[in-house]
Amino acid sequence: MTTREALDVVLQELPQHRLVQLLDFAKFLRLQDESEAWQQFGQMQLARAYGSDEPEYSLADVERKLAE
């Protein structure tokens, strides 16, 4: 029996209010996956924009630039 088939059996036995809760949880899991995908995409874009040869800036460098 596949996971989907086992889930179908469980779904048939659940009352309506539990099905609503399960649907909400499934939507939450989907949003979590989408969020992780966007985070990975953002990290890839950042890595592409800023390579490993970027200079390291100290706090003093930043403060000096803000004072200008």
C-alpha cells in the first residue's frame, strides 16, 4: 500500500472537523516548502552577486562611511 492509499483510508475515517484541520496543516506544509525554496533562491542570487573575492568590511569601515 502506498502512502497516498494509506492516507485515503485514514481520511475516510476522520470526522469533518479533523479533515479541516488536516487541510490547514497540509497548506502550512506547502507554504513551508515554498518558503524554503525562496530562501534557497535568494541565497543563490546573493552568492552570484557577491563572489568569494569580496573584501571584508569591518564595523569601523561602515561607521566611517556613514559619517561621510
